[in-house]
Amino acid sequence: MKNLLWYLGFLSILSLLYFIEGKAGFLGFLGFMPYFSIYKMDDERMEKNIGMATRNAFVYTIFFGSAVVAYGYITKNIEIFPPAFVVLFGGALLVCLLSLYYYDKIGRK
């Protein structure tokens, strides 16, 4: 499981398409960069820590997603959705990885 998650970090290479295409949406793939940091984590409690970390990312997605939908509905501005999707996707990855790091190194022992 540990090595499988580590390979997700290689998806961050797709962010280099920003320099070719010039579209900021490709920068969302930089959210996969922190997956390189989980390679040397301990195998003990990994499943439990991943479960708690993904729960935190889910809560972030629900709150941020509903706030963006409410903002878009109130202001009738649909141009907010493409950059908000990038922030939603990258933020969920970041919250998950920071939570995983916290639970593995600092959190419940």
C-alpha cells in the first residue's frame, strides 16, 4: 500500500503542461507532489491513519464545495467554478496528506 500511494506523486509531472499550454488548470496537479513524502512512513497503523486523513479531506470537500456552490448561486457568477475546482482538488489532497503526516508523526501514539 505504501509504495502504491508513493507513485501518485509522479502525477505532479503533469503540471509541466502549464508551461506548454499556458492553462492554470494544470497547476492543480502540483497537489500530488506531497505524496512523495509518505514513502518512508511506518507501516503500522497506516490503514487507520489513511482512514482518518481521508475523512478530514472529505469534510474539507463538503464544506468548501458547498460554500463555492452557494457563492456561485448567490452572485450568479459561474466563472468561479473552474478555479474553485482546482482549489478544491488540490486542497483535498493537501488536507489528506497533512492529516496523514500529523497522525503518523505527531498525533495519537
